[in-house]
Amino acid sequence: MILVNSLIPALLAGNTLLLKPSPQTPTVAEHMVSIFEEAGLPSGVLQSVHCGDPLTLSKLVARPEIASIAFTGSVAGGLAIQQAASGRIVPVGLELGGNDPAYVRPDVDVAWAAGEIVDGAVFNSGQSCCSIERVYVHAGIYDQFLGEVVKTLEGYRLGDPMDPSTHLGPVVSARSASTIAEHVTDAVNNGARILTPSVFAAGQSLGRTFVRPELLADCTPAMRVMREETFGPVIPVQKVSSDAEAVALMNDSTLGLTASVWTKDLAKGEQLVHQIEAGTVFVNRCDYPSPDLAWTGWKDSGRGVTLSKYGFEQFVRLKSFHLKDYPK
């Protein structure tokens, strides 16, 4: 889906394209090229290249034939791409990391909000740049919310992703699983409580990349899980006493991709999301790219836009035509 968000506008704008997939998902680009050629796209308009070496990638980005660059990945990767392209004038679109917060106000239907937030945090095993990465809950419903999250997780199943009854499959790599475990361990060492229900042992027995969803209570801003992108099925929760405290904590990040506020008071929700430093904000929703709305990140989450009419801007060049009749 991330690839399509840039690929389709770039093709519709009349470009030829070179796809460089992540080494973790190397065959995606080849399949995409095959599908488009089968559909009638002339050969060579869309090509793939495998390049995991940073030096080789830098040389590719620097080539004068490359007229525009769109990159989705880590902040470090985005900075490397930006630096490699810095020797010439070329558009660079960057969709980078997220540490996307959610705030649950005390007026919500707590069971409903808990179910939605669990889905937003662990969908695709938490492997989404716009998944919920940290949750701030008003003190008035804090304990009730944690209880409802536990109930929701008890209905989830970790297992074979080809089994229709599975909710969470494996994460993409053993390295990813290790990073998730490090974040959880750091949180526990700094005072967080694990409230995860004990229903996921069967799934974890499938292998080290099968990571159970973790509910962490009593989190604080000092924990890595609240400051860094975990990119896994982890739900870290912190208690707040007011809307103002929640917004301040949500903005206390170098990242700003998406954020959500959960409330029955839509006017208050809209007021709060205006104060949040993120490119896409939600009220009573999360993790949902809408094709007619611009998708963009603030701060270290990137620059440039995909989706909506604005998603074409990095793939076209403006030219002004001034025409006047020849004097007779």
C-alpha cells in the first residue's frame, strides 16, 4: 500500500520509475513490475533494482537521470537519502518514522475505545508507520480502560498468518523482535507493569519472530517505548490528569506523523487535534489513510505528501506558458 501511494501518482503523471525495495521484503518490487507489465504497461517504464549497500544507494540517488526521489523508511534512512541527494537540486519526498500518540478522554465509552485502540496498536503486529505507539488515558477512567484492554486482548490469537482465525502473525525479522523485547524490558525496568493476558503462549512457541501483544501500564516519558518507534504490538499506557497535560505529552516528541483523540465531544476533539503537532490527526479513529486527504509528516516524520491531489506535486514540474498573438 505504501508503494502504491507514490507509484500510481508517479505513473499517472507520465514518469518512468525505478523501484528499490527494502532488503527485508525484496520480491515486492519484482511482483509489482510483473503485474503492471501484464496489465499492458510498456516494458521498461517500471523497473526494479536491488541495492542494500548504502554507498551504492547513494551513488544511485546522485545520478542525474533520477529526477525525483520518494523514500519510505526510518529517520536514519531518510537522512542518508537526503544527504546523498544534497549535491544537486532534486525533489526528495520522505515518509519516515512515527511514534503516534492516542489520548482517551473521560467521556468515552471505555469498552469501545479500548477495542479500537487495541486494533490501532497491534494491527499487522504493530508494523505500521501510523499505528498507535503510546496511549494517554485520563485518570478518571484509567483503571477501567486497562481492564477493558485486557478483555479485548483475551480474544486475540497469535499464530500462523495463513490461518483465518489468527489476529497477529510474526514480525518481519528476528532483529525486529529483539528491538521490541528491548523496549518492553526497558519499560519494566523503569517501573511499568505488564498486564498482558496469558493466552499467547501457543503462538510464541512457533518461533522467535512471533511476538505477543504487550500491555504496559504506568508508563512514563523516560521509557524508550514512549520516546522511540517500537514498530511492534506493544500498548504502553500513561495516566494523565487533563487535556492540557495530554496534548503536552503528545507533542513531546521529535516525530509527528499521526495522532488521535477519543471523545464523545466532537467539538472538543477538533479543538484538541488543532493543537497537536502531527501531519494527520484523527478524532475517534486511527491508522487510516484516506485517499482524498494529504498524507504527510511533521518534524522528523518526513516531508512531502502522498495521497490526495497534493500527492502529485513531487512527480510533476510546473511550467508557465505565456502566449501572445504575433503582430499583424
